[in-house]
Amino acid sequence: MDIHITDLAHSYPNSVEALRGVSLDVPSGSQLALLGQNGAGKTTLVKHLNGLLKPTRGTVRVGDWDTREHSIAQLARRVGFVFQNPDDQLFKTRVWDEIAYGPLNLHLTQEDVNTRVERALEACELGNVRDSHPYDLPLWQRRWVALASVVAMQTPIVVLDEPTTGQDAFGLARLVRLLEFWHAQGATVIAVTHDVDFAVEHFSELLVMAEGRVIARGDAQILANEQVVKDAALDAPQLMRLARALGWQVLPVTPKQFVEALASH
Amino acid sequence: MSILSVRNLSFRYQQATVPALRDISFEVESGTVTAIVGANGAGKSTLGYALAGYIPHFFKGEMQGTVRVNNADTRQTPLASLVTQVGLVFQNPFNQISGAKLTVAEEVAFGLENLGVPREEMTMRVQRALELFGLDQVANQSPFALSGGQQQRLALASIFVMEPPVMVLDEPTAQLDPVGTREVMESIVALAQRGQTIVFMEHKLEWVARLASRVLVLDQGALVAIGEPRQLLARADEWGLNETRYARAARLAKARGLIAKDALLPQTLEQAREILDL
């Protein structure tokens, strides 16, 4: 399912102009990392995809739907959304019920719902807390409950707002497996993240925002542009910075690329 | 003198079957920066609660052993007194914001109001905190109108302003962009240079290597290693920690015979340069 965003602007009621004209086409099946400083408008942008926010100007189309003409509930069938703060979306008293809620609202059979919940529990390693109250779980695990509820919805578009926050090595590995799963399913994944190193290793495309606008789009090499990195309050990937400090002309991004380059120096 | 002294600390949350902390002992010297690392579920936040006295005063469960802050046993000292000694910044900034105040400046002032600090001094301290954490431009906005990163800085500012001798920061930059992260880390350095004792829980190992003079590694509730950052962080994968890319590249380089097999893995850009800049 394609996403078409045309000249999108959004001002909050306190008149903060969070988005100042964003135009973006995201073809079906894309995996896009959205980078940029705090306050650049990343969350504001992605909240337009499931209708949590409506444009002050411009349009957002999710497939053939103009988001202004559809409710959040309707858009939830097309766009799964994991909030930056999982507590913003967790509301059931049992992990199992939280994950089942979305599928139940899709009017699937109980059997289908059960299958989806079980799969999501497994993918998110929540099997042993299925009967727990989400708020009895630590924050990092509540994040996984929120992720699981989106996994179970099997939407063609998935939005993850800062999924890398507070993850340890096991969590990041599990996240990578989820991304691979979604990729194999042909789902479009848009992830807002501050983890530049994670973004360049697991997303083929990066989108950089600053002050309500998109300032760069492309593969990891857009981060070789020091102005872009500065304007977006980012750091270039660790190894890119190291290569630059060593005076290399070609800037590798991943550990493998770095070692290849090291061998040839 | 140890400003924090933990002896044989164990804790099991009330409804849990497994203890969250198991027989932990360590000391923290005044004016130092200590990092606590570990996989999720290892007990980092729980240890933070114990250092600040929320365990046992707020979280129910079974506690054994002692935690002493400035020689005061946290079990015997009221929480109202402990909060002036140990400022804890929660992992989730959304939980720290009181909801009782309409503006960012008032939120930062809240703790000082409760301590009865005179108005003039309060204004000055609040202004300093706002500036230090880059919130002076949003001082009159509602705390709930801030972005996630701004809210995290607000949580930090509102504890910093109270000037507790010990600050325990639970993943203080989790919501922040790289520049924001650097700014907070630099603030931590500045505080440490002024004699503040800082304990911080962190997944971003590059910053642990840069800032901490000492690292504690938690694994399933137990303290499995204490020591100097670079040595310990080289064993990141043993404990489910997020190895820096410098370390990962160095590992691969070692396997290819491009750097000496006994070279200690770099955790920062500077350390990596040293190994490679020959």
C-alpha cells in the first residue's frame, strides 16, 4: 500500500508550526528510517498516517484513502502504530487481551485471533507474561507489548515511533527479526529513530528532517554530508565518523564495510 | 568516604517469584561517575529505586541487606528526607512530570517550592536549570506540549534543580537525539566536576566509556562485574549489552589479522583512532 503526502503542513493549537510543507511518496513495501532532531516534526508527521493528526494544509493518502475522510478506527486497519511511550496505548488489564483487542475488532474468528496473538507473543518473547497486567511489567517489556499488538494486526503499513529506545542487544536483535518479517510480508515500515547506527544497518532508505521539513532522503551516504547531519542534530554513524577522523576519502558505514576499507588502506 | 554503600542487597517485588536483585554489594565514592549496565530485566531500574529509597518505602516486596546514603540507612530514614539526598530521574520522563503545574518553569520549581526555598533563590536556580537543559525557550509552555525529548530534559532539570548530592539517572538520554544526548552527557560531566555524585543506567556504551570512572554490570539481578569501563565493555556480548560499532569493527579486524589479537577493544572514537592511527 502506497503512501502519498503532498505539501503537508501542521500547526498545533498552541500555534507551533510542527510541519512546514512535506511532500513524500513511500511506495508499498518500503522500509524507511526517519531521523532528525527532537522537535523536527517526525512524530507529528507519522501521526498523520493513522489519522491521529489531520493536516492543517495539504493531503495525506494511505492507499486510496485521504486521511481526512477516514476515522482513526478505519485507518487502524491499514496503519499499525507503536507509540514512543507505550503507556499511551496500553489499556487492557492482561497482556493477552491487549494484543487480541485489535484483531477482535477486525471481526476475525476466535481461532484466527488466537493464532495471531500466539504468533505475536512468540515474536515479541512475551509468552511467559501473557496473563500479566501490562503495568506490572517494566517499561522495556511494555514496549514489546505495544509492538506485539501491532504485529497481531498485520497491517500493510507499520509505524514505529522510537522502537530502539531502551533496547538491549537481545531486544535489538528481536527488532531486526521483526523488521525482516515485515519486509518478507511486503509491509511498509516507517521507523522514527535516534539510533543512526541501527538505521543505516537495517533500513535501505533514510529520511532526515529538521524544523518541520525533510532535508535529505537516500541511503546511508546522505549522512556523509556534514551540513545535513548538523542541521538535523544527528551524529554520522560511528564508523563513518572514525573513517573521517582517519582521513579516509570513502566513508564506510557498517563494521563489515569498515574492515574491508581498512584492509585496503 | 563512600556516599553510597550497598551491602548484600536483595529484593523481590511482592508479586514476583524471582528476585529482582540478588546479594549486591558495592560502594560509590563521593564525586564519582558510576555507570550501571546490563540487559533489560537485569535489575538496573530496581537498583536505582533502592538507592533512592523508593525500595522499601514505595515499592512493596521483600528487601534484605542495607543501602546507606551518607551513612543513613534507607530503611530507617523517611523518604521525604532521602529525596533531598538522592535525586532519581525515572526512565520514563512521562512519569516524572507532576501534572500539577501549567508551565515548564513552574514544573521545575515544584520541588523547590515544596522545600520552602525563598522566591529569589528559587527563580535563580530554576533559570539556571532551564538553561542547562535547553528549556529556556519553552519555559512558559505546558509540560505536556513538549516533545518526548524535551520532556526528558524537563525531568532532568526538575531533579537537578534540587541539587541533591547524589543523582541517579535511569537511561537519561533514551528519548534524546544525538545532540541532546551529548548535551546531557556534558552536563553530567560538568556536575561531576562540581563534586556531584552521579550514578547512571545506560545502554549507550560509548557514553559509558567516556563518562564513567567505574562500571557495574548487572545480570539477572546479580552484580557480575565491577571495574574500569574499557576492560568490562569488551565483554559486552556476554551480558547482552549493545557493543559499540568501534568494538564490533575491531573484532572483525582482529579476525582478519588487521590489528593485534591482544589489542583491547575500543569503545570510543578516540580509542579506535589510537589503535588504527599507526
